[in-house]
Amino acid sequence: MEIAEIISNLDNLEFSGITTFPALLLDNKKKKVVATQNLKTLKQVAEKLRTGGWEALEINAPGTTASSVIPILAEAGATQIESGHGLTGSTPLHALQELPEKPAMLYISEVSHIYQGDPYCFGGGLYIDPVFPPYHVKCLVGKDPDMLLKTSVDIEMPASIAIDYYGILKPEKNLNIRIGDTVIMGFRAQVFVTRAYIAGISGISQGKPVIKGITTASGTRISWP
């Protein structure tokens, strides 16, 4: 309340809401998304602010958002949610359950160099969420679509503290992987911390993919039809 009053008394500023992160998290033991203490605190703070006269509050509650968890956020009084990985069907819960959102994100890179026999691929947002125990990651690699679809190899991901580093491919010795070959992965990349570009694609379900635009992680337009 004191902070809200300070902000409201500043020139050209108006106190209008509160937020927290994360409001929700996957409980890996229970295999479901649960409210965090943050969300409980957010609800309590909102109640106190309303008694102090701030009735029209915006309550922002992001984190692990998908359509299946909206009732939890609604019960807590959230007025704003952030689609995040719910938009691409890649929240932690999507790895455990069939949900309305379908996985709709691929990570595409290429072999940058070969060192001591290991092909490396460019990284940027290469991040395996530690909400899960360590798991085995594979990728597709090849010089053309036919090779890509039939060539699956192990890949060593960087530690979670090194998000923008290289991935290290571990192919069988008889595979002829070359610099410039395409690398495709399917995992929960962290777009907001990557230096890589994001390409929105439509028409995939009809077999007629079209790039609708390319942006930076912050949404700055690089290319647009």
C-alpha cells in the first residue's frame, strides 16, 4: 500500500496494477501445474490494495500458461495472462498430457564447425528447462530434406546457465555430416533470451508452408511479406 501511494503521488504516473513471476509451476511429482506462493501473495496484495481504495486493479500472473490452467488464474483474480509457451504448445505440462494446444515450434540451426570429429551447431536459446529431470535429446541433421527425415543423432546440449552456446552432435562414425548441414530440434527453447530470429509459418497443416514474418526475440521486425 505504501509503495502504491508513493507511485500515485508522482507526477505523470498512475499506479494501476501488480504482477509476479512465476504464478504457476509444474509439480513434476504430482504431474500437474500448481499455484506458487507468488500467486497466493499476489492475491493477498490485491485484496489489501482494494481495501485501500485501488479497486480497478490489473493483476498480471504469467508462468506456465495454457488454456487448461486459466481456471486457477481466474480464481486468483488475474486480469492478465501471458500466452508464452502455451502459444506453441510447449509448456512443461504439454510434455506430460494431451492438451488443446498442439506443439508448434521447431528449433532450426546448422552445423557451424567440426572439432575433434564432433559436429557443432549454432546455439541461441538452447535451454532444457530444469523443471524436468535430465532427459535424452536428439536432433535431425542433413544436407537436404530426404537426409534430414532419416538421420536422427544424439546432441549434447549446453548447461542451462550457458543458454547461447553451441550444441554438440554425436553421430555414428559412418555419417558424413558437413559444415552447413541443417539441424532440427524439437524442445522447449527460451525465445526471450536468444539472439536467434523467430520465423512465423502458416499453412503447415495443408502442406503449404509460408513464412509470414521474421522477428527478433523482442518482436522487432526483420522481414515481413
